[in-house]
Amino acid sequence: MSRVRVHNFSISIDGFATGDEQSLDAPFGHAGTRLHEWFFPTRTFQQMLGKPDGSHGVDDAIAGTWDVGIGAEIMGRNKFGPQRGPWENDDWNGWWGPNPPSTPRCSY
């Protein structure tokens, strides 16, 4: 039997994962990065960026489990851009550019 879990997903107490009006200039809509700001200073995230420092504590303990037991990540088109409908701009590399913070990988 297959098992699926929701993992690495920030959500507000009132049930929102992003703000309205998502666009190329505002990947998370009007809410900006407010739901993710706990993650950015952690040692785990800083190491993802190739930096040696970062905070420790409860936030880093949670952040450090981001890839434990993950066999595959299912990513929707909307993770990398706000496009809807037909693909019209094949040259656009996504919000994160050529080096996204979550690089697709496969392990067997």
C-alpha cells in the first residue's frame, strides 16, 4: 500500500499557505515570506545555501528533518512559477533561477 504524507509545508493557523495575488514578482502573494521566516535563520537552511552558520534550537530541529524518509517529492508547476494554462514562456527559469534551494534529486 502506498503512503503519502504532507511534509515541508508551512501553513498559518487559519489555514493559508500563501497569500492572494501571486505573481512573478510575488511568489507567495501579498503575504510574502511571512510563513517561512522561522526557517530562514536555521542552521539547516543556511547549510542549504552553502553557509556555515545558522540558529540551533527547536526550529532547527524541525527544519533538520526536512528530507528524512522522503523517497520522492511531487512538485506542481506552481512551485516554480505562477503560470496558468498553456506554457507561453519557455525561457523563464522560475523564481529561484538556475540554483533553486530545493534541488530535485532521486535516491533508490
